[in-house]
Amino acid sequence: MTAHNSLSKKHQAWSGLFSEPVSVITQRFTASIDFDQRLWREDIQGSLAHAKMLCIQNVISAQDLLDIERGMAQITKEIESGQFEFSLAHEDIHLNIEKRLTELVGEAGKRLHTGRSRNDQVALDVRLYTRRAVDELRASVVELQKALLMQAKQNVHTILPGFTHLQVAQPVSFEHHCLAYVEMLMRDAERLIDARKRVDTLPLGAAALAGTTFPIDRDHVAKSLGFARIAENSLDAVSDRDFVIEVVSACATIMMHLSRLSEELVLWMNPRFAFVRLPDRFTTGSSIMPQKKNPDVAELIRGKTGRVYGHLMGLLTLMKGQALAYNKDNQEDKEPLFDTVDTVTGSLRIMAEMLAGLQTVPANMRAAAMEGYATATDLADYLVRKGMAFREAHEVVALAVKAAQEAQKDLSALSLKELQTFSGLIGEDVFACLSLEGSLAARDHFGGTAPRQVEAAIARAYARLSAG
Ligand code: ARG
């Protein structure tokens, strides 16, 4: 919603101190209403808590409080129904609401700002917004984890080549692969929870920068807004935005993880891999090439990661040159914050839905795992168990792989006799560890890809999710 352009109508000087109104171009340049209007709920919530406290402290009357509450209820209705006229002439959400309140209830509206400044007011609104956003982000992270766990459970027996350097390395189960992302997201959720602790601080009471001369009760306001802590220092309370930076940083890390997953989906969708099928509702066609099915959603998530990194860098840079305390620079904190929250929430949600509909093609995964000598390490480990030193075993197997490559066969397709030409230690029991299943089952320790270990890991992951 673009603010109503009622510049000429309400174009008046800031106060009696000013000999002329700000120019139209300045007004446009400095206004934030076009983007901070989405803080309206937080702004009203904070104002109501402030007014209640002022009344208890006998700074405003009970009648003032009633008037303010009535006015705010009306404004809430107006905004919800789209009737409210956001005006550029009133610069930001705080002044827009205050002006309308005064129109509606008169004198009491003018008293609301007692003992407060827009500096602590905006810091409060941004904290309230960020706290709620973090909770929503966490919920979306959990939804994605659940989608990954569902995929894991459906793919207990699906084996694919694990890669290093994007070259076939060792076989792993698809469930183990899914659980790797569940772990990344566990840490992402922890980072959000940790950042939330520092978001959860009440700045109100700092007023412009030095505190206020009125007998305010900050404990009361903190309690009514559910803040765990009260900002210790008024200068810090109005000026720092490190809590925004922390949350955006946690978001940038989430995007980095989503981007890696996206990159894998793009690869797996490529017909050379053909490891997965994405539901058509998450793919798009080409306007010129009729055969194409493109993984646009995954590509866009990968692309949007750059934009979130940009916001993080922008915010860090925004803060670095600011002398204490509040500076108008801080108005620039909102767009990157809002866009980060929207982008990350949107990406998490669509990724969860897409994964819920993802179909694996186990035969293709298996064929790929059979192609790259994925069990070569298993043969080396076998020789070590028979008494050979690992470095020597490594060389023996390298020669075996070379021979198998020349014969265009997998190691497991070589005969016992052929294998024995590389080492007399090799016996009939070698074939058990040359199979993909044997390779997985052998990695039977905490964190390994053996099916029974991965099943235990799934159970632990569910337990950790429900423990919150
Ligand atoms: N729109 C401002 C912001 O977003 C609100 C605070 C302005 N305070 C001031 N003294 N100019 O930061």
C-alpha cells in the first residue's frame, strides 16, 4: 500500500520553530510510512502498554486512558478494513497513528507521547516485530525438518552415491542424506532461539536518549509486553540494532543451507542424475523448448540467498559509522529486516511443501552408486582387517579399481580369482563388503550411515523436535 500523497493539503512547518515547511522532496525522501506501516500492530500494542503505565503512575488520567484505548480500537478497525489513510505528510507509522488518534479522541491523543520519544518507540516496535518474526521463522524451520524426516522415513532402503568433490565417494542412504539437512536446521533453530534472547529486551523508557523526567514504571511495561529484560542503558536502547543483525545473520545461514539443498535438487533433477522427480506444481516449462521441466523454485531459493546476504552486509554497514545515540540512519534497518523475514519464511515454506511432494528414483540412485567404485574404501578396510597396513591396502585397491575400470566392471563384478591377483588376503567373504548394503551396514556407529544407526538418529531427531 503506498501512502496517500496528501502533501499539499497537510504541508505545514514541523513546529513554530521552523520558518518554512520541509520541501516536498525532503518530505518524500525522509518519510518511512510506505514501509513501516507494517509495524502498525506493534505500534498500537506498545502505545497501549505505555498509556496504561502512565495512567497507573498518575501521569495521565483514567479518562485519558479510556479515550486512548477507544481511539486505538477504532484505528485498529480502520487499518484492518483498509479504511485508514496512511499519509506521507505524517512521515512514519508512529506519527500517522498519533495524528489519527488525536483526530479521534482529542486531548488524550496528545498526552500519549508523554515520557516517550519516537526513538524508543521505534526501537520497541522493531523489537516486537522481530520477536514475533523469530517465532514464525522457527516454526517454519521445524516444518521443513518434518518434511525432511518424512522423506527420510520413506527412503530407508534408498541408496545413493555420497559425493566428495562431486565425485562418487561412498554409498550412503537417502535417509542419512536428508538427516544431514535436519541437523543443519537444528543449529539454525538454535541460532534463532539464541538471538531471540537478546531481542527480548524492553527499550521503552529510554525516551529520546537519556531517559525521562516522568515517574515511569518500566517493569510494568516490560511485563505487559512480555519482555524478559529491560534495557540497562538508555543510549544503547535507542541506538543499537545489533539484535536485527543477529537475526538477519541467522537468516543468512538458513538461506545458505537452503541454497545447498536447492543446488542438490537442481543436480538431482538433471536427467543425467534423474535421482528425484519434483511434482509438476513446483516446476515450470520453457516457452521455446517443449521438453523442459525446470526446477525454478530451487533455483530461486538459491538466488534469493544472495539477496539475504546483501541485507546482512547492508545492516552491518548501516551501523558502523553512527555516533551515539539515535540517528535517522536507523530508519534504514526496516526494509532489509522485513525483506529478510519475508524471503526466508517464504523459502522455508515452499521448500517444505516441495520436499513433501518429492519422489525419489531409487533405481537411478543405485545405478549411480554402482558406477563410481563407491565401495573401494570398503575393500581397503577389508584388507586392513586381514592384517594389511592401510596405506598399502589403499594402493592395492587403487590397482584393483584401475583393472576394474579397464574391464568396465564394478569391483563386486570381478571374480574371486581376479581379486586375488591383487592380494592373497582376499577370500570369499569379500563380496559381503563390496555390496552397497554391506558398505552401509559396516558403518555402524553413532553418526554413521548404517540403517540401524540412521533409524535411531531419526527417532532422536523427532524427540529433539518435540522437546523444542
Ligand atoms: N521513522 C523513524 C525510524 O524508523 C522513527 C524515529 C524517528 N525519530 C526521530 N527523532 N526522527 O527510525
